[in-house]
Amino acid sequence: MRGAAGNCRPYRDLSINRELRRKGVTLQLLWEEYLAAHAGQPTYRYTQFVEHYRRYAQTLTDLTDASI
């Protein structure tokens, strides 16, 4: 994922989906962890983070639908 935040990927491939299945884990929490992990570097704002995740999640849905 590229953009204003350069090469910082706001999520690690499929791991974000596993994390979101856990009780109490939200995109807000994952974004806050992402910010802490990339302190001092350009990062995505929350709305950008969510938009990129939604696009990524849609590709997973498209792949699942294609295999049916």
C-alpha cells in the first residue's frame, strides 16, 4: 500500500482479519497500534486506514466469491 504514508502498510495481510475476529478488537484499536508502531514516520489518518482496509477486505470477498 502506498500513498501519503509511503511504504507503511496499515495491516499485515490476513492477520488484520484474524485480529478483528477477537472480542474487543476494532479497526480503531488496530489503527492506534499501527500509529504506535510507526511513530515518527508518515502514517495514514484513520479514515484512510479504514478505506484501505475496506478495499483490501473487498479483494478477499471477491476471491471467495470467485472460488464458489
